[in-house]
Amino acid sequence: MTLPQRRRIVVLDAIQTSSRKQFEALLDPGFELVVAERLDPDHLKQLIIEADYAITGQTPVPRSLLAAAKRLRLLHKWGVGVDAIDLDAARELRIPVARLPGGNALQVAEYTIGLMIATSRGGTPNSNRDTGSRVACRMIRSCFTAALWVWWGLVQSVSVSHCS
């Protein structure tokens, strides 16, 4: 009697050992987790050949990598933006691409509030409390950064997209 084959999840980015252990603890017994040890194209191709599912964060996924995937059912993007993924190749190869817009909305909101509080107190955590134009420049930059993060959080919270 042969046992059913375990489904393979390949993480194309290097992740910390503690994160890997947390991820593995969540997996059902029918899944196996493989994490890239190197980011060179040949190593990534070797990993994705037998992958059922692949996850990428910052690692680009060009056509050549997608073409090597013989049984890939889904490519998932951690984070925002799919500009590093060859979506045309994914469509041609019938590999669905997914992402989770707004998945980090809470962290962005907390960061924004923190910047607003720091700015209201006369600086940011990185300022050295000096006087004059340098503090003013830091405060303006902090306000701009906070406004940018708020805008980005709003855009992400309302965006619903299907990449392929």
C-alpha cells in the first residue's frame, strides 16, 4: 500500500528559523514545507519543480522560474505588489497568483499612529532632539511619511484585485 504524496509548499524567500517552526506547526500532516536556502535561480528552479504551492515575498518570479514549475497549483505573494512576478507567464501557464491586500493594515495603522505621536512630541524616535532646521525637517518628513502610510493603508484596505 502506498501512502498519499504530501503536498509541497515552497517558500522562495529565506525566512528565520523561528518563523519556519511557527509555519510548520500550522501545517496539516499532508503538507511539507521547503524553504529556499539560497536565492540563486538554479536553486529556486530545483525547489519549484516539485512544488504544489509557492510563496514569495521579495524574491522575483520570472517566466523561467514559472516554466520550471511542473505541478504548481498556486503562487502566493506575501506583501504588496506583484511587479516582481511575471503575470503574463503565469496566465499562459495557468498558474493562479494570489495576494492578500490589506494583510498588514493593522501594522501600518499602528506605525502611522506612532509616527503621529512622535511628531506631536517634537520628533521621531530617530531624532536626537537638536534644535533648528534639522528638527523641522525631520518633523516635516515624519508628517509626510505618516500621511503616505495612511494613504497606502487606505488604498490597500479598499483594493480588491485578482492578478490572474
